[in-house]
Amino acid sequence: MLAGTRVILWLMAFFCADGLMGCAHQQVPGQSPKPERVRERPNLPQMRGVWLATVSGLDWPPHSSLEVEMDADRIRMQKAALVDILDNLAKTGINTVFFQVKPDGTALYHSAILPWSNVLTGVTGKYPGYDPLAYMLAEAHKRGYQGTCLAESLPCSH
């Protein structure tokens, strides 16, 4: 074994043993334990969030909305389902919703780059008859959520 390798192994063994012995100290009877340093945090609200998945219609929109014949019925079902989801999330104390607006290389908003998502109508590129992102933001704001858009360069003032 090389001399340098022995020195490194010896130093590693020394520091490991020293660290273990430091954990074995005895508390003196009658002496209060040493308080641990606690890093104070500002009193910020907790983020309690969910990811609302739209890929393959996992969380929204409901698959049954694609089976109706009338576009007006499909839109009504999708909007009602989104309202129900937001109401339930707000009731359970969720204060952040991450709404997936690009489920699979398509979009749930008007995009100059991506086609409309097929999860909305069953057909990729078909206009769904409303703007799901704008609707989501409007309904979220009614429940006290503050919206931020992170898709392309969307204006966040929906």
C-alpha cells in the first residue's frame, strides 16, 4: 500500500472515530441540556398545492364530456367539472393550483405555436368553443386564488 494512501485512510478513520466519540458525551446530572440552535423562519403562509393534470384527461376535463353530441353540453360539463374541482380544493384548504395547460404538445389556451388539445374536444386542433385557461383563472380568482401564467408569453391578467 502506498504511504499516501495509508495517511488518507488513517485520517479518515481518525475523523470518523472522533465524530462518533463526540456523540457519546454524558450529560451532567442536574444540568439542563444544551439548547439546539433553531433557525427562525418568517411567519409565512404555507403553500398547500395540487397539480391539476390534464394529460389524457387524468383530472380534467371529464372523459364523459367528449361523448356528448352538442358542443354546448360539452362546454357546460367541462366548466361544471372545473368549478366542482376548485370548490373541493378550496374547501380542503388547498391554496395553490398548478393547472396543466400543455398536456401533450397541445394547448388548453389559444396558442400561435401549439394546436388546441384533443382532451377538450376529442380532435387535436379543434377550437373548444371557449378558453379553458381564461375560465380557470376567472373561477380561481372567485375563490381567492391569485393567478400567474407560465405558458409561453401569456398575459396573466385573464
